[in-house]
Amino acid sequence: MAATGVQFSKRVQSLLANLDNELLLGSTSILEIALKHARKKIDMPEALVQQAVQDLGLTVIAFEPRHAYRLFTLPMHHGDPFDRMIVATALVEDLPLVGGDRQFAHYNGLRVIW
């Protein structure tokens, strides 16, 4: 399954296809997509992102102050503020993070699926 140019592993494809799984997307990810689109790094206009969220049945979760506070104790494995916000959200919410960034493995307690 390829979505917006991303090739997901068989494991991720299986998780996405399983209707028993609640699929969440951090609002930080939408922010990152919007900025990359504005900088012409990716071609994902708002309508496409909204359609993908709907088609995949994703629930968008907001980046909240408690997620931001977690950044104070998060090690600097990433310089990218969006990745740090995504990691902080996953840790605070005790959710697995779906992503292929190798730096994610360096965060203690973060469960990564890829």
C-alpha cells in the first residue's frame, strides 16, 4: 500500500487494514505536512490530507500543553521540532508510533512500529 508516496511495511499495512484498531494521527503531523507542502517539499494539499484522514478513518489528536511539557525532559535525539513533538505525544499518550525514522529507536519507552 502506498499512500502519498510512502511505502508502508506489511506490518503497518496490516494494522491499517484491521478495522479493530483505532488509528490516530497527531495534529503535529498535519502541521508538518502543511509546512512541507508550502515549501514545495511534498505535494500534499489540504484537500488530499483531509481525504486521506477520512479514507483511513483516522482520529486526529491535538498537541496539548502536557505534550509540550514532556519536551523539557525529552533527550535531543532529533533536531526536528516536529519529530520531537510527535515523540512527546506518543510517550505522553502511551501510544505506539508508526514511523520509519531510525532516531525513534533511541527514545526510551517509545514503541515504534515500522
